[in-house]
Amino acid sequence: MAAGVLGVGVACASVVDECPGLERLTVLVPESEISPMHLAAYRAVTLAMDRLGFECGDSDVLALTDAGFALIADRYSTASALDALVLVSGCSKSNGNLVVVHASKWRPLWFAFYRKGSGECVYIEVDSGVLEQYMEMWMSASDKSSVQESFMSLSDDELFSKVSMESIHYSNLLSNPESWHEKMESKVFGGNEFSIMTIAACWDKGMPYELLQAAELHNHICPGLTSGILIMRYLDEVLPIESSSQYYVILAVPPWCKDDAFQAVYDSTVGKRRMRVMMLSKEQSEQLPPVAGIYVRWDRSEDRGDAVVLTFDWDKACSVCGVERSWFKKFDSYEWWYARLKVDLDLLDYLDKPEEFISVVKEFQVNSSSELNALSTAGVNPYVEIGLMSPPQTSSGGAETPATEVVAVIPEWMYVVIGVLVAAIVVVAAVSAVKVRKAKSSRES
């Protein structure tokens, strides 16, 4: 692995003057407030620039990171690393070449840089222990420049726990899946391989704003997420939002990856009660077409809404993309990710033709808030409520009757034997009673 940006042991008399590109940070913070968190991102960007051969503002380079979500030592925010990444690399949301991948706070800070066309990708993961140590030094130091100097003199081996470079253009992955699968198994990108390769592939081919937003929340792109974008495009045609008082309330029954797309793009979140989530049992699913949820265009000013039940034809989607549905569950081979990547890419060609896979199975009106809430009350099956499924049979007491046949535990011939035995017992008892009475009469006489 290469040495640090300035070389091992080479210090910056003035961190901004001596480190090219770092002056861009001073539009946000003065030099004295450039922290190790800023410098970690700076070091990652300059290392990637050296490996991939790009300069600030290169629109053919995609940057991916979990900066802003990772929390080092459950204490130090990585948001300033995101600031530095944007300013030093020139990658940004407005340019469409920055993806901030949603992650849990305990994940390490990482960066990835992908070059369009060539498919070369550099992955850089920061050592959380080293970053924690320097942030603690920074917080307590009266001479901040000495901490900056010490941090910049670290070698790449000391600062980064992983640096790797791989060719991940989708054509290469799909034509040599066994080779890439071995690298995925070895976690060449720190366990973020699927996230990076799917987002980079769709970005390279060209993906819309909605999918980019959804990918950030979902932290990867898969056919399930893309189906959510297709459903959005379909709703734009059959049930569009027409006024500021309207929004979508989604009954995610059953839920799958599509629902993260609705939360990211529609702001139809569970916490705002604009998404209600319920599972279907295998038996319930078998009674329904391939439903993809219930979509209500709710008008709060009128306290009513228009609703549709949509289906998504996964069999057709897999067929046109040339994969088998069974591949999605073959996690012991490359087929699980191969199928997802192939369908990801092919479905991009259908974003303007969602009707190829989506259809309306039922339309209905929701006439009040109470009706809307009744569809998602605990214990309620909304498909039964709207008449798409038959209600379960119930006993006279109101309890649900099991849908299984009751099997007699005691064979019929046993009842015959029991009857004979009972009759015999009765006869014996009667005879005994007669004998007792006769004996008593003879003693009295």
C-alpha cells in the first residue's frame, strides 16, 4: 500500500498551504478548525485521485460513502467528512455523482470511487480506532495544528484498514461471475460489495433521480427497489397527485424493497402514518393475484381518497431479463447477485413502460378517515375488507373456524364394542340386584 498523501513523516507547516486542494474546505471552516474527520476524507479522496487518475469536478467519477451516518466510537459525527468529500472531489448531489449510502451508526467510515466506462473502483475504509484516537486528541488539544500535522504524517497503512481496487463494470461482472463471487465472499469492499456494484452499475448505465434517492435509503439497488420506481411511474398515469392537499397513503401488503422507494421519494413514511405495513401468510398469498399493495390518493381537505390495488408480474420480469426466479434464493453461488444485477440493469429500459409488468386489479373509494384506518387496524386483512378475498369462516361464537378437516381419533368399530360392554355391565348389575333381593327375603322369612 502506498504511503500517506505527503509521504511518511512529512509534516505540513500549514495544513492548507502544504496540502493541495485542502484550501477548498476553508469556504466552510477556517484552517484552525479543519479536524481529523475532515482530513480523513481528504486523504481518501486524494488517494483515489492518484489511483484512478481524476481531478476535482470530474463528472465521470461517482463517489459513494456512509459519511454522515457512521458515528465513530458512538460519539464523533462523520458529517464533516462528507463536507470534505464534496469540496475536495467535486462530486455532489447536484452533479448526480454522489451517493450517501444509509447505514447504521456503528458502521466504519468508508469511501468508494467509481470511474464510468472503465469500471475501475477504489474502496477505502478508515480505521475507526485511529480516527477515534485523533478525534480525542483534537478535542482536547490547545494546539490544533500539531494534531493536524501528526494526522497528515500517518501512512495509508496506519490510517486505512482497507484499500482495494477492482474492475466492477457490470459487463465484466456478468461475464465473469465466478471470479467476482470469490471476491465478494472475501469482502474485498468490506462487506459493501453488493451496495457499491449495483449502484455503480445503474449509475453507469443511467438512472433517474428517483432511483438514486431510493438507493441511498435502501443502501443498494435490487429488482424489488426498482419495482417501486416502476409503480411510481404507473401511479403517475393512473392515480396522479393533482393538488397540494393530496398525498399517497400506501398499504404495503405484502411489504418488499419497493416500499423504501416510496418512503424516500413520496415521503410516505411509517412514522407519518402514510405507510401501513402488514405481512401475508403463504395461505393468504395463494388466494390472491400477485398483489403489490394498496395505493390510496388521499385528499385531506375532502377527507376521502381514491384507491387502487396493483399487481406486479415477477414471472414476466424475470422472463424478459433472462433469469430464473429460483436464482434469487441461491445464496450458495453467484446466482443470487447475478440475477439481481441483471434484472436491475434490464428494468432500467422499462421505466417508461411500467404497464409491461403492472396492472390494476381493483379500484375503490375510501370515503372517510375512519374507513381508511379500518383497512389497517390490527387483525384486519385489507383484502378481505375490500372484497378481494373471501372472509374466513367463523363459528356461531364468532371464532374463526379452522380450515382443516377434523379427523376422528376413535374408529367407529370401537363405539360398537363400547356399547356392547356397557350393555353387558347393565345386565350383570341387574342380575346381581335380583340375587340380593332374593337373599334378603329368605333371611326375613
